[in-house]
Amino acid sequence: MPEGETVIFAAGTLMPVSSPPIRDGAVLVRDGRIAAVGSLAELGREAPDSEVRFFPNYTIVPGAVNAHAHLGFRREDAPEGGTFSGWLAKLIERLPEKEAWTAEAARDSAREALEAGTTYMAESSPYGECLPQLAESGMAGTVYAEFFPGDFDGAAPEEIVESIIGRARGLQAGLPERVDARVSVHSPYTVDPESSRLAARRTRELGWTLAIHLSESPEEVEFVREGTGGLADIFGRNEWRGVGVSPVRYAESIELLAPQTIAAHLATLVSEEDLEILARTGVAAAHCPRSNEFLGCGVSPVPRMMEMGVRVGMGTDGLWSSPSMNLFEETMVAVGLHGLGGATGLELATLGGARALGIAAETGSLEAGKWADLAVVEVAPGTDDPERDVLEAAAGGGVTATVVGGDLRYNRVEG
Ligand SMILES: [Zn+2]
């Protein structure tokens, strides 16, 4: 939006998430950020010259914060589900042909997410390949560049890690203000312990967050613990397999777990001891229940994590393991799976994700000082759980407009 101008976004109901809902509520936006939150009448008096976009029969919520996704997959080419290692083997087999359409898939996935009310996207892709499409989507976000030491021709871990950090830095040049490039240590079975440890240390020194996949599948647990199973069939050359402990304990031992780290999935056999490690190290979790179900990975102990103070956000994962990029739809599945109330669900989808990604001071709720990131949702007359009604509506295609940093990036009604 043009500098110095103000705009008011208002709706029949405004749900700031960090404070109670407001009837005929509004946010006053200046230079992309929220200057004030209140009733439309109040804010209209405060800034009488503002342009007003009023959606009387709708609800405004914070935009969805997707804490773990992959943009570069095309829905129609998805391998069947079943076992995680079977799926991964097919994924690897299809990588050469996938290259031809990755950019188009990333553009479509990003568009789908934006049109479902997503305003912040944490994306992981090999060497950050989906960064251009995220940057041009209008969403804010971070691309986590995955690296695979096997691609580096026997180079030393120091060299590999400096190379991927240099790449992330290079990608950073010329990006929109709210798009970043960071590093991902893909998983315990694709990145060796020394490269993992160095990447974690170096990125923390830079003040960067780090994305990882952790304890996603039964095969990963078996691979780390025993060194056998479906992943050993694929990655048998990895000499560090079979270390006799859980993936969470292993990740802690190689210094991957810290408040800057976002661990996706944590779906399989996460024990009470693992949970204590997660809580103690301050690592955040990205919960992807639809992907976990599709790949037979189990159910992440999310209520227990939240009880123990682990920061939890929601992630859609990518279209090869999940039916949509709609984070509110993902969240409705979590609500059903864990018996959560609507308010908890709405918080997980928004502020929870922002906390997990370390950006809660910037987005995730409608509060003065944060970016004006919001979704306008058409909600059917409701039940006694209004937050659940909004989630359900947004899950089912009810998002009619998406605003990122005060800019209307998607709008199919006239507000
Ligand atoms: Zn993933």
C-alpha cells in the first residue's frame, strides 16, 4: 500500500486471536502494519480519511501461518500413499521428470495457499528451488533450502555447510522485504551427523531459524535405532544409521534441537522421554496430520506437547502427501483428531505457527504493531463454537479475501 495512507479492514466479526472477538470489528492499517484494533465506529473516528473496506456479513481472522510445506509438487502426479519408504522411493524415482514442472507446481501451490487465506508460508525445497514462486505469490514467508551431502562429491562437511549457507545468502539478494531464505537439514536419514551439527551451529550463529523433518515415520525410527528397514533399503550407504536411540534423542545429540529449530511431523513413536527433550530444548513443532495419515506415520502427540509448553504450528506438507494447501482444512483435521476446541484450532493455524517460526512479534494475530495479515471468511450461521465455525468455513473454501501486509492479494467479493 502507498506510504502514509491508511485503510480500514472491517467485518461483521473480527477475531484477533490474541484478544476476544469484536462485533463490527476493524483494523486500521498504516504502511502495511496494524495501527489500531477496535470497532469500525471507533477506528472511523480515529482516522476519518481512511479508505474503508467493510465486509459486513463476514468474519476477519489473522491469515494462516503455514509452518511446514513443500510447494513444488503437482497434485495429479502424486504417488499412492501406503508406507513412507515406498512413497519416498517413488518420489526419488520421479525426481528427474519432476524438474520440468516444479516451477509451475510451486506457482499453483502458492496460489492455492493464498486463496485459502495463507499469509505466511514456511517452504522447504531442495537448494531453495521454490523461492521465486513464493516471492512472486504475494505471501510473506521463508524458503528453507534443503541440502543433500550425497550431491557434493565427497566434500567435507565444513565445505558442504558453507556452500548451502552461501547459497541461502545468495538467494536472499533482491527478495521482497518479507521473504527470506534459510537452511533446512532435511532429515536424519539424508544428512550425516557432522553436516547436521555444523549446519545447526552455523545457522544459529547467524540468528537464522532451521527447518528439519523429525520422527516422521516408523521407517525413520527403525533406521535411526536399528539401521534396518525400508529407509535402509534406499539409503543403505549411510554409515551413521543404527545408533540405538530415538530420532529425537539422536537429533539432540547432534545439536539440532534448539528454540530456532522447527521440527516437522514428530508423528511416530514420540515417547514421554522424547517429549521432555523437545520441551527442554525449546524446539518448535510443525504438525501435518493429513500427510501423516496418508503415509501411515501415526499421530503426533500434540495435546501433550502443548501441555508441556512446546510451540506447535500447523503445516500442510506438499501435494504429494496431502490433498490441499489449505492450512485451515489441515487444522480442522487436527481439531477432530485431538478433540480440540475451535479457539485452540484457530490459534494453532495462526499465532501458533507464528510462535513456532519465531515471528510472533510480526504476524499471527491482529494486534497493533504487527503486519496486517488477515483473511476474510464467509461463515454460515453458526453453532456455539464460533471459532470452529470460522475454521470449518475456511476449510471448505469460505475464504473470500486475503490481505498480506495491508495489500489485498486475493479478493473474490467487493469489500
Ligand atoms: Zn515435509
